[in-house]
Amino acid sequence: DERRQLHQWQLWLFLEHAAEAQQHLLSESERRLCCDAMHDTRVRVSALQRSVSAALAAIRFGFEEEYVKPRTGHSLDLALPSS
């Protein structure tokens, strides 16, 4: 859990404060461990998420559940990755 939180903090720091973030970023190997922890997180889909997914699928084709953003490693409940 700590590594996932560190990954989120490192990502926020990089995206929001890119110029001055370099001095605060973890080493590349530590960042990789944190990112891997984010990817290894077990996902639990709720009944509400299933319901929303079904409603969106009825409106438009192409939504993906639990889409993982390649750049950040974050999982989105629902996404239109081709958009």
C-alpha cells in the first residue's frame, strides 16, 4: 500500500511541478517498484460500476472497464481509450 501511495505522490509531483520535481523524485529503481505495486493492485468491481458500464455500453460502444493508463499506471473504472 505504501508503494502505491508513493507512486501516486511521485506522479503528482512530476505532473504538477515538473521543473522543480527532479530533485525530489525517487531513484529510477524505486520508482519502478512503486509503479509495479500500482499495477499489481487487485481490482474489485462494484455493482454500481457494473450498472454504469452497462448503461454506457447501451449508449456507445468502446468503453473499457479497468483501463490502465500506460503512462501513469492508474486504473480507470471506465474509459474510451481510443478517444
